Amino acid sequence: MLQRPTVSSVIMGARDEKQLRENLASADWKLTADLVARLDAASESTPPYPYWHHRQFIERMAGRGTLQIHRHQSRRVRAHGEIPDQEAL
């Protein structure tokens, strides 16, 4: 989890000392990009409406090269994690 840019800390719990030691040892693990991609795919879920609809629209328009974002819209939508900066497109 700590490899992700948006994660700054991890909270662990344990029912006994053995599990605590195992959990603490796992903090040193480094997952490969392939393993992270497989875990992401396995845990992917459909976001609630309207976010799934926005994502489909953005992907469709970005794929066509026709998506244009106005400056005031990009700030508002970026706050919800939906659209990257126009420069990134």
C-alpha cells in the first residue's frame, strides 16, 4: 500500500503477537508492477452513479481526442478524481 502515491500511512490490526509480527514484517514487501495490476483488477468495482457515467464519457472523448476541459471545470472535476489536467491528455 505504501507504494501508492496517495497512501501516506497504513493502519494494521492484530489479534495476537504472532499476527502483529507477521503484519509488521509485511510492511517491507515490495510488489512488482504486474502484481499490483493483478490486485487492482481483482479488486476493481464500479463506482456509483454519476461517477461511472462521467468516467465512460471521459474515456470515450479522450480516446477520440475531442475532450476539451475549461480551466474552471478542470479544477472542480479534478477534486473528485475524474479528469486529469488538460495538459496530461
